[in-house]
Amino acid sequence: MSNTETLGQRIRACRLRKGLTQTELAKGIVTPSMLSQVESERANPSHYVLQKIAERLEVPLEDLLENTTSNLNFISRFQMAKAMIANEQYSGALQLLYELAEESSVRIEPFEVAYNLVFCLIQLEMLEEAKHRLDQLSNQVRWLAGVTTHFRLHYLYGVYEMHRRCYPLAEYHFLQVLNDPNVSSMTDKKFLASIQMDLGKAQQRQGKLQESLKTFHQTSETLQYLDNLKELGDLYLEMAKTCLQSQQLEESVQFASRAVLCSETAQNAFQQLMTKMSVAVIRASTGNTAGVEQELRQIADDLLNMKKPVEAGIALAELSKVQVEHGKLDQAFDTSQGAKNLLPSNHEHFALALRVQAKIAQARNQIDFASKLFKQSADCYKLVGCFNEYEQTMKELSAHFAKFNDPLRAYHTISEMLECNSKTRESRGIVL
């Protein structure tokens, strides 16, 4: 695509490649006359209209917006960027925000553009640039008296630390907001719920399970003010996982059932599948595996039909874990191989698929092959920052060496794991 195309020209080019008339593309979205004005840059489409056009053209919205020039004014582009953030389309939003950051508008505070830009950078794991811009933003507003501004800065630092997996620091920043006497006057209940939700996650990741559950219950009270079933469903899933970790199995199943109900009520097909997958994994973890294999297989097939290969790979990796635990080695190997074919190699469920294959090789007395797969799995977990899973896999590898009379390699494996744990704690600001 040309770098000098306007948004309207790009929509027209994509429409012609798709073989659609303006009437066919516009049907159920806008009038053909309005689409004609959009293509000729005489009208500005809303984010909703652009999203529907992109879906009908079967191209990502980011592809329509990338490197285009447009007659959308500053405020319209800023509103579009915020709408894209709300829909988790961070790449497209980031491009718009980069452009807006180079311009100026008396009607939009520079802080608002910079704040949303940093948020997108964090979500896209561009953490070095995010930290640089976040520190700049903090220095610029240090002397501002607005309480809300300082709340939002602490929240942004907390989100940044969550992505760095520095959970104690994340907890500190979230508590700086929630323990402030002025928080009771906060009118933005959605923002308050986001802080509470992330605080609960930070506590959960540190193993503070009872504190986490208490925070999640406070979040549910805040969400009563909002009509957002997706966030409520996400909350119930986190509560189910926390209860599972603390061996409150009955409560875990109850919260998981509520999560499914929320996703079904919200009528979002993709969200329903992802929720059902999480609930199936929770059920399997509680020992209730009846129907789980069939359910995960169907979820993987449905996700593939929705052109969601990574999510389908996650479902297959979880399915292979259930299969290997039931001694279905041939099925588990085929399923785990299918998961690896769908997942990027730097994904925690790619590591899970390797770990399943290691256990299969171990069961078949393929000693060296099992050792190699356990180590590859552990290294992958370490690469993506899943250090609990890394530690578990390294312990399994050590036990594998010990089982087959190689105590020296068993010792070196544990030593390597402990050294990695020490460095990880230091990087997260945890000193024992």
C-alpha cells in the first residue's frame, strides 16, 4: 500500500480488490452516499463505522489506518484512538497517538495524549520507551495540584510494573491510589475498578491469596455501578483462579460458573470461547475432568474457524496436558504438536506443549530426549517471564536426572534454577 494514500483512497482500493460495489460494502453500515463521501475524503467516519468496514473487507483496522493521511481533525482522531484502546486495538491507537503527540490542540490536554500513548506502549510490551515517556510525563506534571492526575500516574506506573512482573512495586503504586483519602470522591468507577482489579492480580501473583480475594470482592462491589459484563466475567475468572490456588475448590467452580454466565449474557462469541476454555482448565485442575477433553477440542476448532490460531493453540496445549495426565500418550503427543504448530515459540503455552512432550518421552524411557525437552520448556518459560512454571519444570528435570541415576546433573539443574530465582528477585526489587 502506498504511504501517501488517504484513508478514503485505501478503503476504495481494498473495496475494489474485494470486488465489492459501494452499495455492497455500505449495506447495513452506512448509506452508499455516505461511503462515497468517506472514500472521497468529504466525510469523517466514526471508529464504529471504520471497524465495520474493516470487518467486511476482511482486513485489520490497523491496516486501513497505517501510514495514511486523513482529514480527520485532532479531536476526532483522539476520540478514535481512545475507542481503539477500549477495543484493545493498541497498534492502531498508538499510530494515531504518535501523530497527535507531534501536533497541538487547545481543546485536548497534552497530558491526555501522552498518558494514552504510554498506556499503549505498555500493552504492546514496548517497555523501554514506555518508561522513558512515563518518567518525562511524571516530571512535567509533578507540580500540578490535580489529585486525579496523580492517581492516574500511579496507576500507569503500576501497570508498567505489572508488565515487568515486578508485582510488589505494582502493588505499591495501586495502593498509593486506593489508600488516598481523596479516593472516596472518585467519580470514575470504571477507573477505580481497574485499579482494584490490577491490585488483586498483583497480590495474587505474589501468593497473597486471601488479600487478593478481599480486593477482588471490593472490585465486584465497584462493578455493580457499571453495566460491563466483560469486566465482571474477567473478575470472576480471576477469583476462580485465586480460589483454586488456595484449594477452595467449591468456591472456584462457583466463580467459574458465574464467569461463563457473564460471557453468555454479553453475547460475545470470542469472549464466550475464551471464558469456557479457562473454566474447562479450572475444572480439570479440580479433578473434574468429565467432558473436558471434548470441550477443549471443540473450543480449539471453533477458534480456528474464527481465525484465532494462537488462542486455538492455547486450547490444544491445555488439552494435551489433560491427555498426558490420563496416560493418553499418543493423543497427547499429536495434540501438543498441533499446539506448537499454531503458537509462536516465545509463548508460555508453547513451553507447556514442550513440557507435555517431555513427560511423554519420559514415560517411554526416552531419557535423553526427555531431558532435552524439559530444558527447552524451562528455557521458554524463563524467556516469557513465567518463573513459577520455570521453577516447576526445572524441578521436574532435576527429578528426571535423579530417577535415571545422574545426581550430578540433578544438582546442577537445581543450582541453575536457584541462581535464576535470585537474579529474578533482584530485578523485581525483592531482596531476601
